[in-house]
Amino acid sequence: MKLKATIEHKPNIPTASMADIAFLLIIFFMLTITFEVDKTQVVLPKTTLRYEIPKQSAYVSIDPNGRIRVSDGNEQSALVSAADEVLSMAAGVIAMDPQKVFVVKSDGEVSWDKVDEVIDALKRAKVRDVYLLSDQRTVTDG
Amino acid sequence: MKLDRDRPDDEIPTSSMADIAFLLIVFFMITTTFTATRGLDFALPEDDDDPPVVEKEESVLIEILPTGELIVDQDPMQLHEIIPYLKPKLERNPKKPVIIRPDTATPYKYMVQVYDELRQGEDHGLAEPINISVPTQREIQSFWY
């Protein structure tokens, strides 16, 4: 009796669509990536209410040592020596875009007078929308 | 006569495309940072040269000491006691201004804590949002004294 020769299948993984998947992921990351304009390391205060901050908002950050950095939302934040410089920067930004949103990113331990100076400068620069950057407060935070 | 030409393949080599794509994915995954982009909105009133005069007696004053202790209308109070204290006053006058006045040495987090609590007034049964005011030191010196 003549036996049929067994056909051998070479094992292979279909990789034709791998590049499609990869490029899809690339497009996703390219669209969602946001480059931080301010990299100041702070411990943010915690709040229960938190709202989404519009993209490309201007930043004023205060680190634990009280140093102030400002960014117009496009450029990386730069150190300023006094709150008066916040006023001149904010006034310049508001002159270009009166609806510009400002974010105050301050360490929770910074004394109120420092934050007060910054908020006062923003008020004088006619800034209307300010967000106080915060972390989520949870039940365990008390 | 038949010529035996050695014709090269007219294919674009795509075998390394997946490698390049995954390299880019890894780059974006590493550089993407999920940052805290949420916070409390803090609408600033217009810097009016002639602001409406609010008598101190008509408003509720919340002072925050550097230790985080709260003094509401001269009485020490806990954070969770503020809304029940304000409730009857705001039912009579929903527009009653509530002024937060931290000490200059008070850590910023205590001010945010009080502001966050007052913003949740409606969740605690108040009919309208609380009219919160956080005057700056310059405003206090200009208009209060």
C-alpha cells in the first residue's frame, strides 16, 4: 500500500499587520503627548474639586524655597526674581490673548504671602481665569 | 539568442519598518508624562478702582492661622463646621460674602483646603454657590484700613 506523503507546514506568525498596529500606536502617542512647560518639583495641595485645565495655559510656579518661575504656555518656564516680573509677563500675555488662562502651581508649604504676591500680580495684569493646580484629595487624606 | 539577465527585485524592503515603528513607540511612551493638569478654578474679580464697599459686619470672615487653625467670625472652628455655621446665614442672604483671610505666614495648602470646602457648599445643601472672596494683602491695606 502506498502511503500519502505528509505535507509539512512551516510554522510562522503573521506579521504583515504589525507595522499598521505600530503606526496606529505612534499616531496615538503623537496626538496625546503634551510637553510640560514647567518641570518645577512641588508637593501640590490636595482638593476634592478638580477641573480640567485648558491646554497651553500660562504657568506661574512657586517651589518650596519660594522661587517663582513663569511660562507663557509655549516656552519653558523661566526663573524670575520678584512678583513684579510676573505682572509684566502676565500683562504681556494678556495683551496678546485676553482670554488666556493662568495656572498657579505652588508647593503646599509655601507661605501665603508668596502666593498672595503672585495672585495680586495676576489681578493687576487683568487676568480673569486662574486655576490653582492641585492633586486629588482622597478619603484617606482626612 | 536568449539573454539571461539578472534582474534585481523591485521591492521596497519593509522588514525593518516594524522595528522603526516600535522604536518610535518606545520613545513616545517614555517621554509621555501623565501630569496633574487639574485644579481648582479661581476666577479673579476685575481689578476695580472703585470696588463695592462691603461692611465687615455684613460678611463672614474666615481667618486662617499659620498652624492651620480657623477663626470664623472671631470663634475657633473646625473645617467641617464651617458650612453648617454658614447655612442659616446664607439662607437669609445667599449673596453674603465669605472672606478668606489667611495669615501671611500660613502655608498655602490651608487656604486651598478652606477654599475647596467652601466651593462644595452646594453639595452640602446650600441653594447657591457661596460668594467667596480672597482679598490680597494690597487690597486689604488699600480698602480695609
